[in-house]
Amino acid sequence: MSQKPSQNAKNIGARFRSARSLVLSLNRKSFCERYEINRYTMQSWENGLHVSKGKNVEKFIEALAHEGIACTAEWLIDGTGEPARPFDERDQASLAKEQELLDPHTEKILALYEESNKNVISCLINDDAMAPWFKKGDQVFGMDISKEPERAHQKWCIVDLGENRQVVRKAVVFKEQLILTAEDKRIPSFCLAAGAAIHEVIWHRLRQ
């Protein structure tokens, strides 16, 4: 059986390079060191060699997710679906300013929650990964359950990806792992790192 043009080594390698290059803060060596990916394996992928869907590629996709990049194995290997891209290219600070104008009472509501429990945070939805339940521009509050991650099972949660990046995902506890999934099946699931912050969604306001 002949390969599709999108599946040849040159195109596969180009897609791996393109996805990794979206992580602007890390070069290939630093990226591999941070996420414990063998740099020779990464080099092989970026040359389109010895690539197949499996745990190693999923590890790469999870690493991208932690850096705020949505990517799928289908796109990397087969060239199908949407290309790798940031979860949201809009600046979250701009969304926050816009939301404040739409809802002048939001800060008062948050203050009431914080008054009764200091472990509450506010988050603006910055992608449509959880549509139709949550859409870009919606606002949610979350209660910290980081010390009891088992409580997150089958709950919507605010997930801290680091460097002021947050997303809302549905959590599933499986074999002592916390797996975060999106309603949009093109966006990959990923496992939450040990000790990472997670907040159960307790309040949701639709964007007007």
C-alpha cells in the first residue's frame, strides 16, 4: 500500500518540528530535558524516522499540553485534523478586561467566596475545548482540591498548567492517575503532574 503524501517522512518530521517550535521558551534540548524525552528520539521524530502512534508520542503530546499547545497524534502522524496550535491565541488579560466590563459584579461574588474559603480562584475560559458546557469568555470559580485529587473524579476542574496558564477540563481518576479530558476530541487528554494545582468548578457564569 502506498503512503499518502502527508504520511511521508519529510512531512511527518516537519509537523513534529512545527509543533515543538510553538513552545517559544524552550529549544529542543531544553524541551527534552524538562519532559524527560530522549533527545535522539526527538531528533528521529523530527526527521520523520521510526514514528508511530503510541506511548512515546502521547508523552510528547502531553508535554505540549503542559506548554499550552493543543496537538493530536492523528495530525502528527497522518496529517489529519487541525494543526498544533496554542489553546488560545487571545491574550487572557484582554479577556479579563472585557469580562469585567460585561459583569461588574463578578469581583463581589468572588470576594464572597474568598471570605468563606481562601482556597477559591477565578478563571476565564480561554478556549472552546469544553463546549458546549463551557465556552470562551465564560467565567468560573474553583475550590482547591489539590490535597484530595480523588475528589476530582468526573468533575469539571480548573487545571493549572504553570506560567499563569489555566484551562478547564473534565477529570477522570484511573489507576491513581488524574487524567484531564476535553469535550473536543481533537484536543488530547493529558495526565496531571504530581503536586499540581487543581480546583473543582463551583460556579459558572456564561459570557453575555
